[in-house]
Amino acid sequence: MKVKPESIRWPDGKTMVPIPAGEAQLGSTDGYADEQPVHAFTTPGFLMDATPVTNAEYRRFCEATGHAPPAAPPFAGGKTYFADCPEYPVVNVTAADCAAYAAWAGKRLPTEAEWEYAAKGGRANPRYPWGNAAPYDRGKARANFSDKNSGDPWCDHFADDGYEATSPVGSYPPNPYGLYDMAGNVYQYVNAWHLPYTAKEQTVSEDGWGGARVCRGGSFHSPAADLRLARRHSILGGGANEAVGFRCVADSPTPPADACAVTAGKKKQNAAPALDYFPPLAAACPGPGPGAELCCGIGGANPTELARLKAIGYTSVEQYVTWRTCEEKGKGQWDFSHWDAELSAIRAAGLKWLPFLIAGPGYSLPDWFLHSPEHHGLCCAEHRIESKVQSFWDKRFWRYVDRFLAAFARHYQDHSVFEGLLFGISGDFGEAITSVWHGNWPTATCGTYHAHAGYWCADPFALADFRAAMRRRYKGDLAALNRAWQTDFHSFDALSFPPLTVGFDECKIEGPAGEGSLPDLFAARPAGAALSQPAS
């Protein structure tokens, strides 16, 4: 990696390059809707890290402050990635983690406008940091993106950037300012919530509820179109993700005197919080009353937190118990030891358990099942690409659900430990459980998968159910169906969904009937609005 003579060495060990004062037009007129309107930005100049923060640099921060290291990413070699790949970008960090590192280093996260301005490299309107040439052209890779090594369903099978997942920072040529990896390798958090550019107030609640944080630049999972400088990607609440890292900026070339200081009396990593406010809180919360039940959703069963919940009146705790966590080692190799330990801590605190048993969403499926012929993901009608979410049209999957529930029931025979049971099914709803969002922790568990707000009914099981439903709806009268739809299907077994063409916004439907919901496309339509039967 070459650095410019005017670059500055910062106390955290990073090279920072000066971004000159100037003005630029940001946004795009030919991308996604959230990239508009194009707007002007003026800056007095600043310094920006030449590369994303590496594992080695983030590790020094953790050792100096006691901050917890990131979780292992799910890609190959992920278990030792943080320790054994010092020159690779740190991943699985939250927006809060990134801000904490920046504050320790005497820097800050860039704004969206600063990031895009710097990525342009002083050019008027480049598509990518290097200009307008494709990310892979004539055997030359300009960035680390979803190529033939990645295994993503949407990858470019003709491109070869040399890496399956992340690459060492600075592996590809820099932009004119001397910034590396401004496209590809890892997305980079910026200090912004994902709101329209026209929003008057660019904030949401402090804890992130109701908001998604913006990250920029594309990653090793991204198709070429997502490496565009104007592309805005979002992560719900600013959570951790295997394909997201960060870089920092500074307003002055002079680091603060306390930059990168070692914190005296560092706390142990992941230490439980103190109970200094515990007695007054308990006094203020007398509990739900005799015979009532009060449940709190938790992650891990921390004894200190459980004691606090018991003292303020909670009677039980809810936990997500996924099929993955019970049969991860292989088919038939059931292992409930993790939940046995959790339940032991819960009972010791005098609480009961409300397990939420989940099977179907991508994050709930064991790896052996995800990679087996039995797994059939929901398939989108727009791109014919599967999600990792199991198709709920595939009734054969029900036997796997039955196996999971039966194994759980056999292992936990003592009904006195339960305050109740919850059952999670696949469905097209929020929290990244199905195909609408990529999300945060679901992708951190099972890796990136195809997801967007669209129509997830293109798998053969959905089509079979659709054909059966139409046969019932038209009472077996194919001629009546063809008259209503203005088609010429020769049998109910030949029925297909209406042909869809997709614009840049993935969920946009541009069919013969114009934009609309899927039921609208099947409704009887006036003359001249015929659906053509796709060639088979």
C-alpha cells in the first residue's frame, strides 16, 4: 500500500490522508429512491483514514480500554479471524463499537456527505471511487465484491477478485485522494440514520428503535451495482454484521493529547453491570400482584441480571430457542447443554422459563440442513434467487419441525420449569425473520442471504399450491380462467405467475397491469390489458 507524502501517522497507528476543501454534488438520479435528490455539499476539508480499521488496530483499542472484541464472523476461518488476520478489516462491530473506537482514537465517524465526497476523489461524478470502469474488466479486479469465489447466488461468475470473503486492507488501487477500499471489501458505518435526504430531522431515538444506521461502500457480498458511490445501505439499529467495518475522520491534523490512552483500572471484557441502582429500583417496582405473570425477553442468562429481574417482580424470562442451537453438530446429534445451563441459572434465580421455539427462518436452521437437498428457500419472483429462509410452501419441512418439537419435549419433561411455550413460524413479517430484510443478527448467524421487499412465491411448492387454488377458484373451468385473464393456458398444470420485469428498485413491479400488489395482477382486467403466457 502506497501512502501520499502529505499523509499523517495517527497515534492509533493508522495513516490518515488530507481531504481538501471543496464542493460536490452528492446522490444519484439513476439509482435507488433513497439516493435522491442530488444535493450540494461543501466542506472546509478534513482527514480520513486511508483504509478501514483493521483487526490489529481494533485489538489495540480493546486491550487499552477493556472493550469486548467482536464476535467471530460466520465465513470460513471466522473463528480465528480477529486474532490471526491482523491486516484484514475488523467486522462484526456495531455502530456504537465504531463510535467508541473513534472517540478513543481522538477521531469521529464521517458523516454520509463526508464519506461520499471523499470517495469521489475530487472527480465530478464518478460511478465508483476509481471512475466509471466496471469493478472487474479484462481480467483486472478493482475491488473485492461478490465474484465467483463468494458462492453468493447473485455473484458474478466471470469475475475473480482473488478472495472468498474479506481481503487485506489496501489490496486494490486507491482513489485519487489515496483512500483504499472505498468500494468493496467491507461496508463502512457513517454517522447517520437511514432517513430521506429531505428529512428535516436526521435523528431517531438514542437506542436505535425505529431506525437503521447507514453504511457505505459495498462489501465482499455486494454485486457490482452496490459498489456505486451513491449507494446507501442500512443496518437496523446499527448492529453487527459480518460484512461491515468502518473508518474514521479527524478535523485537525493534531491528535488530542489523550488519544489512544490506556484506561486505568480497565473492566473485564463483558463484565456484568454493577447493582448500584438496584435497591431503589426494586422498591419502586412492587411486582405484578398475586397470581399475575410478568415476563422479560433476554439473551443470555446472566445471574446478576436475573437477580435484578426477580427482585423487581418478574416471574419468568423469554429466550429464543432455535433449532440450530439444538442440532447444530449434525442430523440426529441433539445437544441441549447450552439451554440446560441457561435454565439452571434461571431456576436458581427463582424464575420460570418461556422458551420461544423457532424453526424456519434462516438463522434458525442448522448448517447441515441449510446445505442439504432438503432445504428449499423462499424464492423471489423478481430475480428467481432463493433466500436462506425455508419455504413455508414446502409441506415436507413440517416433519423437521415435528422432530425439533418432539426432541425438545423429550428432553424437558419437567413442566414446573415453564411459564408457557411460544412457537415461531416462518412468515413475511419484520425483525429480519424472513425475506424482507437482511437484518443484523440473523445474517451474523447464517451469513448474508438474498432479501428485499418483494414477492417470495417463485419456488415449485408455491406454484403447485397456486395452481391448486386457481383450479378451485374457477371450479376446474380452464376456459373461464383464460377468459378472465386473457391468456391461453392449455391446462391448470401449465399455469404460471405473471411475468415480472424489475427496475432498479427491486420491489417495483412493471407488469402488463402496471404497478400493484400480486392479487391485483391476477384480477380480471379490461380488454387490452392481457397477460401473455410466458414461453416454456
